[in-house]
Amino acid sequence: MESGRAGERESARAREMESARDGERERSTLSLYHSITLSLCRSITLSLHHPIMKYRVLFLCVHNSARSQIAEGLLRHLAGERFEVYSAGSEPSQVNPFAVRVLQDEGIDPSGQYPKSVQEFVNQPFDYVITLCDDEVCPVFPGAVTRLHWGLPDPSAAQGDSYERLQAFRGTVEALKPKLAEFVRTVPQASAWGGMSF
């Protein structure tokens, strides 16, 4: 009789201990879920209030009709998610039809691109200003920016028939591609706060 009651007490204690362990596991699981949820909420809040910053890049040449327009279209196509890209010139004219053609050949729609004066951008912040002039006098852009110079012949000056002139513009595309690829590769990723992330 006594042994039966002792067995029942032992079973009750075992059930209590198992119940306590279950409660501890449940509290631990809830705490983990709470931490994960809180972390996710913080990440979402940061992403909403601190979107990933893009580097601002300005390509410059004289007429903003060929080289800088091509460079603008190519970089936006190559890495538009990382770079906010513009182009301008000191004496803007019309976008050369051959520049439009070679961009279209690359699968790029340049319909939103148009010639702009460098004066439109002098009071705007840029991370990189890249000049593309060859023998001409390049526009001067004031301010504390990283300046690069990629001197390229002006394809608009090419002589010959339409095919020969088109080939000059294609040569500009081929000259810009490796430069832009290297530029994208070497520029560090921008963080959500505008800093650099390696």
C-alpha cells in the first residue's frame, strides 16, 4: 500500500519536472522568436528610412552628343542599381543619331537621354566626374569630387560614309566597356547610410 503511494508521488514529481522542462523550452522558443522578429522589424525599418545610396556619376565632354551620352547609357545599363548616372557638356548640341544607334545595338533604350549643359549640375553633389575629351578642352567641374579622365577621340569627327562613321561610334563603345567594367569592379558598394561596404 505504502509502496503504491510512493510510486504515485514519484510519478507526480516526474510529471511536474517534465512539465517544468516543457515550460522552459516553450519560454526559450518564444524568446528566440521574439529576438528574430525584433531583428527583422529593425532591418525593415532601416531599409525604409535608409535606402541603399547610389553613387552619383557625371560624364563630361564638349558637346554631350556622343562619348558622354554613350558612357551614360552604358553605365546605367551595366550597374544602374549602384550608380545614378548623368552626362553633360560645355557646349551641348544634339545627341548624335549614331550614338543612339550603337546604344540600341547594345540593347539600351536611350530615349530618355538628352544634351545638357554642365552648368545645370555645378551646384549638385557628385561622387565621380569623368571627363572623356581627347584633344578638346574639357569642361571644368568645381567641387570636392573624385575626378577621372578617360581621353577618347570624338567619333562625331570621323570621316567617310555612314558605315565608316558608325564603326567609329562602335569603337567608342568598345573602348568604354572595359573602362566601365573596371570602374564598377573597383568602386566599393555603398551602404544604406551612404558609406562604403566592402
